[in-house]
Amino acid sequence: MKKLNIGLFGFGVVGEGIYQVLSEKPQLNAHIKKIVIKHPDKKRNAPSELFSTEANDILNDEEIDVVVELIDDADAAFEIVKTAMNSGKSVVSANKKMIAENHLELIELQREKNVSFLYEAAVCGSVPILRNLEEYYDNDLLNYIQGIVNGSTNYILTKMRSENESYESALKAAQENGFAESDPTLDVEGFDAANKLSIIILHAFGRLVSTEDILTKGITSLKPEDFQYASEKGQIIKLIASCNLDAETQELIPTVIPTFIEKTKTLGLVNNEFNGVLIGSALADEQFLYGKGAGRFPTSSAVLSDISALRYDYKYELRKGVRNGFHGDVPVTRKFYVGFHPDIHFNAKLFQNIDEHYKSKNYEYITGTINLNDLKNSGIVENKEISVIGF
């Protein structure tokens, strides 16, 4: 078991947590040699000589063999990670947007330079989904991945349902508790979940899927009437990231959309900042992974797990391959609920079949089947005045 010399980019709540744990637990055999930060005048709970504002103080230091990247800027993170691997350094990252946008290039660079690139912390916080997909399910035939992969939106939806809070009030509570960013767009519009799903799909199915090809609808359009409908039907609303493998065509069907879930079903019991992922396979049937997906300590736990794995030169082997996995065409139908104010123009012809149509002075909704391609191209996914919820 080798000793690791670490260069750390970013010293926010997660970075500081990593520093504290490694300082207090020498048995982990990992030492932080240098920390690069953006704002040098900010007071920090570590010796001042550890800090620098120059990336090259880490990237050009031959004694540093591991770079831990924990910054928000996806473009800057990509340059750091790419330069580090080109310099023969292994990398641990939590930047899911950066990884999803550059996945293939980073995988190829990892192989070319014979280094490790680990990113469990980028997906589902403390839930070890990637390591399980790599090791336990590497030879199993998976049929689907379905889960709650964004703790911020799950916290907000839990508040809106259980405490009857408005979206604005629930978002504020999530921000005050450290579960949502000051700019929550990536979370609440579903983009963060789409980034994570893109990463998960590669490890589950061996296929590269761009986030642009994932049908994505966030939670900002949800109205109190939608939650009332769910309650009347014995359902709750969750933002579900899923990818199903079509049994006949072997095509992937990736989506991130609000979804009605029965209260007693497995994912219906996942509340607040917790994440939960269902894995459906040909041999093991359905299994479930559950844990905290947002906050300082869950992310720190995943980063530390990756650092620990590097002591044994662990790498993602990607035994299922790396190939193009999606062609932008999803010729399947699914049942949906579409809700809107009667003043909003909505063309009901989008539905192939209508099961229910309700209209009052203040709200209108339609349920029935819609072709996923038609839904994606209709424009209502981007319309914040129209709720779209899957069944």
C-alpha cells in the first residue's frame, strides 16, 4: 500500500472536510502537500503555507502523484484534470458536469497515460453506485437504472409535499441547509441529474450518451394542483432519472422527469436529501442502493473512498466497453400527466390517447400516452408554465 501525496484544488466545505480527515487519520497514508484556492484573503482552517493561487504549484510538482479536483467551474476543472493526467498524475473529481461533457476524452487520456481517474463523488454523494456497477455488475445483463440522484430537488419536493410549502420556500430551506446552491438552476432544471445519469449509463451499459440526448424536465413548473392530484391518486412526485434498455431493439431510453411514484414503493420512501438507485438485471433481478446524496459529509465520504482506492492503484476498467449508445430517436410511448392554467395554450393533439381530461376555472390537466420523440420536440419540456409528470 503506497503513500499518496495530494494536490487539492478547492477548499470549500468538502475540501476542508477532506483536509481535516486526512490530517486526523495518518493510517490512511495520504498527505495533502498543496492546496490551490481562488480567493487568498479568505480565512481558512489550515496552515497558510499550504495554500497557493497558482495551479502549476500542484501540476508541476513531481512529488504530487494525486490531484483532487473540487471546484465549481467545469471548464477550469477540465483543464486541471487534463493537465494533471498528461503529467502522469491520477485524479479524483466531483465535477459531474465536467465529466459528462468530456467523458470520452478523459477515459482515453486515462488509458493513454496509464493513470487512474475516479469520480464516485460526482454521482449520488455517499451512494457507491459506480464502484458497484464496475465490480459487482460487470458481467450481469442490466435492464434498467432508475433513481433519485439529486438530493437538492428531492429535499425540495419532500418539503412541498409533506409540509405544503411553496417551491420558493422549499428552495430557500434547501439553500439554508446547504443542500442547494445560491444559483440552483443546474439542480432544479434537472441538468445535474442528467449529467449524473450520463455518467451512470456508461458504467451500467458501456454506452456514451450525451446529456443533450436525455429527455430532461426539472421541477420548476410543478404547481400545488399537481401535488393535490398526486395525493388524490395515492402518489407522490419525485424527480426520477432513468435509463431503460428496450428488450427488442436494444436501444437505450434515457429520461430525467418528475414522476408519480406510489408512496409505498421503494423510491417513494426516499425523502429529503437522500438518494436511491434501483438496478434491474437479468440475473440479480432488482437491487437498491440508498444513502445521502447532498451535503458536505456524503460528498467527502465518496472522495475519501476514491483516495483510499488509489492506494491500491484502482482504476475503472469499463469492461462493458465504451461505444456510442444513443442516436437521439426514442420511438416509444409513455403515460404522462400534463397540467397548466386554462389561459396557457396547449395542443392536446400531442397525446396519442387521452385517459382523463379535467378543466376548472383555475387549472387544467390531461393524462394519456405521448410519444417521447413528440414530447421532446413539442417545446413543452422547456415551458415553465406547463407541468409534465410521468407515470
